[in-house]
Amino acid sequence: MHKPLPMSTMKHGAVCLSDDFYAPKPVRADSPAMDVMTDLQKVSAATVDARESIVQASQKMIARRVRLLLVVDDNDQIEGLISARDTMGEKPVKILQERGGKYEELTVGDLMVPRNLIDVIDIDTVSRAEVGNIIATLKNSGRQHALVVESDRVSGGEIVRGIFSATQIARQLGVAIPIFEVAHTFAEIAAALKK
């Protein structure tokens, strides 16, 4: 028979931990790659609908403190992804020059990277890799993020299991990174790894 657990009265000054409290552990280039992956089994994915405006998408990124949203349909199937770089970079300007309109009228669907153009890494490969391998992969692809997938044992389909972010990796390496400067980001990471 199970015994009840002892209880006490909550003390004055008790606080809730905010999302800011999570502090990923420091890593080195030879640390396991899993140490720098945002594991979507532990953290819910930040998602957006393709019909939403890019203003709404930007607000979601700010609220979730992320720079990448997975674009999902009504059945939670992935249609693409959109990053802060997509919403604030050259892409919106080019689209507006081509077809006219206002920035606020652009939708996530207008700017997202479609599913068929998203490269992914298998979780089994990641489980045997080191942080340095992930940095090299991001640098080689010229991207700030990489998605990690695994096979669903029941359906055989792909499930997005995790996300790598160059900014997150740099933070865990102890490198300060200016936003949206990919080439500079990798130069900073490479310099930190040589120390």
C-alpha cells in the first residue's frame, strides 16, 4: 500500500521559474551534439499557420523567445519553416517590390521555406556526433538552424525531434553573437573553438 507524501505550507516569497531560468550547460566542440539540440520531446515546438501575417509570426517569435517557427497545417503536418531572418531580411522587400502591397499584408506562406526545401539530420546521426560536427554542418549549409528528425515507429513517417540553432550553440560555447550575421557567427564560433 502506498503512503501519502509529507506536505508543508508554502513559504512566503516563493516564485515561479520563468522560461528565462533555463540555462543550458556550457559545451566544447567535442561535447555530444545532443547537448546543444533543443529537444522537442522536452520543449514544445513553436509553430505558426501559413495564413497568419508575418507580423503575427514575428510576435510569436518574440513571445516564445525563438527565431524559428515551424509552419503547420490544420493537422499539425509541417508545411515549411519561417525564421526571423525571413521576416526581417531582404525576402519581404523583394516580394513587395515584385507585387506591391504593404508589409503587414504579407503572410507566413509568402515567406516560408517550403517543406521540400528543408534539409534535415537524422537523430541517429546526431546521437553519434559532436558539437563541432553540428557547427560544420550549419556553416556548410549557410544556415542558422537545422532540424533533426526521427522515424515514427508506428507510421514510418518523419517526426521533427529537435532543432539546432547557431545562436544557441554560440551561447553554450560562451561566444557573443550579433543577430543575423551568419558569416560573422561562424567566424566567432571558430575563434572560440581555437582557444
